[in-house]
Amino acid sequence: MSKFTSIVVLFFFLPNFIFCQATTDFSNVKTPTGDVKIPGSWEQMNTTNDSGQTFLKNSEGVIIAVAQNPKKAYSFFKSNKSDFENVKLFYVWDSDYMKESKFKTDKIKENSKSEYIIWKYNDGKLDNVFLFGSTKDNFLNLLVCTNAWDEDKKVLFLENLYQLNKL
């Protein structure tokens, strides 16, 4: 009976063990304030000078962007406010710009304890989902642009990416 039990346990747990392994493949993006680590294999496309966003693409054609900039570099930053209050100011600042540019915006989620806001704007083609968060003296700006993932998958990816890089 012992052999039978061992075989059943092996067949039951082995597939779970094989298919539930954590991703050990990472891509790194160098920013002026440090590296941003991204799970999976991503090809860097370009970096925009004004926002510092580096755009990347994976084999599915999913496009993401990451930027990590000093908080004090932004005009809205208030040193007497909490990190999360400054994240909210960042969100208002950027979403107002998108609204002025005639894009529809919507706040998806906020987490005051982890200090981030997830929001989106629609450029007429697809929803661009952002996570703005706080990491020490910097803002972490993460973006997913794709129709290949639904909103829940975009949000989960951004939350995981943020937690991986929150210092």
C-alpha cells in the first residue's frame, strides 16, 4: 500500500510543482535613479526624454513602459505631504493632462498602505493602464498597453511589478 500511496502523491504533486515554479527570468531597465526589474523576457524599444519612460515589448506583443524619477523633479511635489498624498498629486497632475488632451480617464484602484494608484486612459484604440507608486525618494511610473490582456491581468501584472521594485 505504501508504494501505491507514494505513486498517487507523486502524480498529484509533481505537475503542480513543475508548472507552479516562480519566474526566474528577468529583464532590467536602467533608470537615472536605479534599475527596475521586470519578470520575463522583454525587449527594450525606446526611452522618451521628457518622462524618462522606457518602452519594452514581450513575445506576446504586449507593450509596457517603466519610469523611476525623483519626486522632487515634479512641480506638484510637496515635501510636507505623505508619500501617498504625493502619489495622489501625481495621478491628478497626469490624469488632468490626459483629460485636457481629450482622453477618457478612470481611476481603477488605490492602495494607501502600499502607496499606489492604478488608473487608465483610453487613446481611442485601447485602455492604457498605469500604476503610479512611491519608492523612497522616487515615483515609479508603470504602464501596460495591450489588447492581448484584459484589465484584471494588466492590474495584477502592474501590482506584482510594483511590489518587486518597491524599496
